[in-house]
Amino acid sequence: MCGAIAADVGVSLLVVANALRLLRATSEAPTPKDGKRVGDRMAEGVLAHGH
């Protein structure tokens, strides 16, 4: 029983650490060279085709 608890706590710590790493990575993401985000470029493509 203690082994199962230890494994559950260990996996929970890994999940939280991974989530924190992902949150930090998105805030430090470099901006594109043209200054536009991916969603902005996709919206321009849709508007250019008249859809």
C-alpha cells in the first residue's frame, strides 16, 4: 500500500513540474520576425481567399 501511495505522489509531482515547465516556456516564447502571431497569419489567409 505504501508503494502505491509513493508512486502516486511521484507521478503527481512529475505532472505538476511538467505543467510549470510548459507555462514558463510559453511566456518566454520568442516573437516572430514579422511581429505577427500564428493566428493573425491564419486569419489573413482566410480573409484573402474570401471564405
